[in-house]
Amino acid sequence: MSVPPSHQPVRTASRNRRRLLVTGVLSAGLLLAACSSNSSSSTTTTGGSSGATAKSADPYLAADLKAGAAQLTGAGSTFVQPVFTKAFYAYSALNQAVTVNYQAVGSGAGITAFQGGTVNFGASDVPMTAADIAKVPASYGGVLQVPDTLGGVTLSYNLPGVKTGLHLDGPTISAIFLGTIAKWNDPAIAKLNPGVSLPDQPITTVHRSDGSGTNYIFTDYLSTVSPAWASGPGKGKSVTWPASSVGSSGNSGVAASVKSTPYSIGYVELAYALQNNFTFAAVKNAAGVYVLPTLASVAADASQDPNVTSTNFSIVNQPGTASYPIAGYSWALIAMKQPNDTSGKTLVQVLDWMTHTGGGQDQAPSLGYVPLPANIQALARTTLLQVTGPNGAVLLTK
Amino acid sequence: MSRRRRFTVPDRAYRRALAAAAVLFAALLVAFVVAMAVQAVPAFSSLGFSFLWGTTWDPYHGAYGLLSFIVGTVETTAIALFLAVPIGIGTALALAYLVPDRMRAPLSTTVELLAAVPSVVYGLWGLVVVAPYFATHVEPFLTSAFGWTGLFAGPNQGVGLLLAGVILFIMVLPTLVAISRDVLAAVPREQVEGAMAVGATRWQVLWRVVVPGARTGLLGAFTLATGRALGETVAVALVIGNSPHLATSLKSNAATIPSLIVSAFGEATGTQRSVLFAAALVLLVVGIAVNFLGRFFVRSVKRSGAASVAVA
């Protein structure tokens, strides 16, 4: 039923407008006060860690925290979203002149955004191929790829009554996702798990429906350990999945789908699995040991290949008894020649802070990411030192 | 006299502004079609027209078949409307004519509030709350009761075509009910009372006088509901399973054109991007076709001499 509008004389209208203005100003003021008090309280909590960085002798880190004012944007991988969000927030608390806005749209979309010039930096779990690099504007002067995070991909499952640590090996996982193993109590799975009572239910597999670097790392692993997978779907940011496999967008989408679908299994980055209290599998590594994904096991896997570059970046299925076989780096993509001195310098300084101990890497363990090994941090810095401003001057300084 | 002249110029300007707004909306529709077509031209020139009915979607190997998405869109909309039309018109009739006066306003307001819930909330609710319930209770029950039809083959995953159709039904129902109720209540009281006066029963009044009398408005409600169901993106993408294969049963994973666009557009380049615009064009054409089909149906019923005078 419609209510007729009440008749208001002009005098009351202007008085109401004034009241509205005053209320608006007061509430905006209160909000601002609350926000600034929030950031100051977080400054005190991170004040401890910045005190610790003063002790370390890294001369670049101190300069990184004094970066000039800028609003930076980045887009890409959902793999790194939790750690990027926390680290950039911590950075902005220490240096209020800089804000970084990161959109987790998937590695594929991140590369497209970076090629289109709509963001300052892209983020992808698989480095850009030569074909991708050929599509960036010539004004970029080339693309630099900086390793920024190290994470693991878990096989998370929703099996009522089965605890974390179900034993799975490469060929079995491949068969599950191909659909050739259709039920949880299949003999192939039961053989790896004596003593575990597996339900007589069909397996629902969950995969990424968008172009994803996590997808690349997972299919890279499957292609390495299973010839059936290598000759079938193969490896890539996007592959063809069987019709019975559920597709979801983003790591968070797969996490939500696994949580909502009983008797399902999906691949999610370790941070999402820990945040959602998932049960995940212990995967058999190259040495034949069943290893759970933890910070230590992912770090062990990464340490087996210290010579990672943006063209030789796969670290799946490394040797070593403690290695968790499904792990990968994630990469930040930046233009070699920045168009603007101020924002370019801030960008490299923020990324340098992000990739080093005493800076953003300190935020990693609390979220389930492994801090970058020392040699990879060194690689990040030497890569960032190649970035120049529009007139050719190196932007990253002590 | 001066008073009359003071109101003439703004009056004319106001009339012209309104006329311009009306023309603008018509022009906007044409602009949509042209913009989509322009972006879709590269796809048609490099792939011909056959990709519109191709069944394989594998962009990394150059296959861009859109049939499974078109069929998925039609299927989810059909399920939603199949449930929404009888239940929606029935609810609207009840709200307009059968519910006691005291309850009419609160119930109507509640239905209108449901129409205001954002679609993504429906999608999240569908994925997190309804999907597990579907997988453990609804789908097993439907499979055991109706499995003989062959429409319920496959595992009970929860997400899939059926859940997407049901979520869409819940989303279009409030819109359908709110508009239908107003339209049904607007049928002239003389006709309703006249029918009762010649001895028609309550059901005869409703089905032979009220509903036919309101049919143009009901068609408008139906078109709006179809439009919403066809275009629903995020809610469907969350619950439909996103599989680019033709659905073989109501429990299979499927995909619709909007869910395809939302998952693939971010990283689509070149031909794939153009194909997505072509898919959007197909969706636009389907929507317009449904609208025209409905109008044609109404006009043909009128021409064949249906009972009462249509409400304008």
C-alpha cells in the first residue's frame, strides 16, 4: 500500500537539511577518527616487528618504509590474496602515504590486466610466457617477474568421519580427477589407506573454472607423475575437466564448494585450507614418503631447487624425504621502464619490502605461506634493481 | 495572463525532456545490440556461424562451441519459470483476493522485501546452506521417486542444474508475485462483482474473469521474470557447477551464458573475447524473442475472442 508523502513547509525543509549536514559531518568525523585510531593501534602492534627490522642490517628496508605517496593497484592470483592483503595493510600502517589495492581476479585475468596497462603490477602463479610478454605495450620496455610468495597446494576433502592425512599418491589423484576412480571406497584408495573406513559414495571433484596459476601448479604436478594426465588434460592455467567435475571461481570458490559438497575433493592453496579448517591429504612425494602440506614440508621442497628463474620455475615433485610435492612460487609482474618516477619508485620499494624478511615475508607464516628462501629473496632484489624510471635512472635505492 | 506565460516555457521544456528520455531508452536498446554485434564480428568472420551450435568448448584448442551454454541458459530459466509461474500467480491471486484484509499488507510487504535481496546473497545462501541439504536429502528423494524418468541420473552433488533452477525460481518469485498481485487487483471491480452476481463460484471468477482480464499485465510480469532469470550471473555461477558439457540429467553440472562470461571474460583475448560477445548477443536476442513471443501469444488469444476486455 502506498503512503502519501507528508507535506513539509519550506522552513522545516531547510532546517532538516542543516541537521542532515551536521549529522553527516559528525559521523564522517567519527569514522575518520575511528579509522585513524585503528591504524595507530595496528602501528603499535607492528611497531614490535619494525623494531626488529631495525636490528637487521638490510639498508634497503629502511628506505622502503619511506616511499613517496602513491596509490598502487595490482591484480591477479587468488593464491596470494590472503598474504598480499595482510602485508599491504601492514605496510600502509607503517607508511600512511601509500595504499595498495589488490584484486584477486585469477592469474589469467591478472596477466590480461597487466598487458592492458590498467594496473601497476600483475600477480600470477605461473610466469608470463614469451607469447604473453610479446603482448605488453612497448612503453613497458620489457617485463620483470619477481618471485613474491611460496605456497603449497593441498588436496582438501570433505569426508565425514575421515581425518586429515588420507594417503594419496600421484597416479591415484590423477585417476580421481579424470573420473576413472569414481568412489571413495575404490580398491586403489583403500590399498593406500589400510585401516581407514572409506564411505561407499561417489567422489565429487572440484576444479577451478577460471584461468588460474594454482591450476597450473596442480596440473604441472599431475603431468609429472601421471602419463595418463600428461597425455590427457595436460598442464595449463585452464584445462578440460570431465563433465562430473564441479567448477568454481577462485581459490575461495573451490574452498566454499568443497565445504558445501559432501564427499568432495578439491585443490586449494594451503592458506585457504588452514583458514577453513579443512581435512587434507598426505601426498606421496618423489622419495616415496607420505607428507602433509606444512610450512616445513613446502620449504623442504623449495630448497631442493635453488636455481629458480622466471623461465625455469617448476618446483613440483622434488626429491627429499621431507618434501611436499605440490608447491610453487607466485610472481609479481612489473614493467621494466616505469612511466612515472614517484609511483614507480614506490612500487619497487613496496615490492622489495614485500619480498624480504623483516618486511612482508614476516606476515607469511601466520597465514600458512612459507617465507621465501634467502637466495630467492636475493633474486627478487636483483630483479627489482633493474627497474628504471622514464629517464633510465634505477629506482630502487638504499 | 502573465501567470499563464510563466508556466508555458518550463512546461514545454519538461515535455521535451520526457520525450527525449523515452527516445533515449529506445536508442539505448539499439546501441546495446550494435555494440555487442561490433565486438562479436571478429568471431563470426574467423569461425563462421557454426560455433553457435558447436558442442565442444575448449578455447585452448580453438573449439568455441556455445550450444551447451545456450541450452544451459534455457534449461535453468525453464526450470525456474516452470516452478515460478503457477506458484507465483497462485500466490498473487491469494494476496489480491483470498487473504483476509488484515494480513494483506504485511504479507505483500514481505514478498516485496524478498525481491530486494541482492542476487549474490541468494547465490551464497544457495551454495552454503541449500546445496548440502540438496545433496543429502532432496536429490536422493527425487532420484528414488522420479529416477524412472531418466532425468535424475548421476551422483548427488548438490550443485548442478536443478539447484540453479531452484535458486532462480526463488529469485524471480518475488518480482513475479509483486507485479502480478498489483495487476490482478487492478481488474475492474464491476467485472468481478458482475461475475459473482450471475452466480459464478469463487474459482470461476478468478480463473475466467480475473486472470484473463489481467493477462497483459501478467505477461509483463512473466517477461520481467524471464529477463531476470536469463541474465542472472553470480548466483547461478556459484551453484551450477560450471561444466561446459551438455547436461544429461537434472543433477549434472552445467553452465549458462552469463556464468561462462563471468568466469572466462577476465583472461579472454582475441577470438575467445569476441566469442563471449557473440554469446552475449545470443542472450540478448533470446530475451527479445521471449518478449515478442509473449506479446504475439497475448494478441492471438485476444483475436480468437477470449472472454473479457483486456486491461490496458
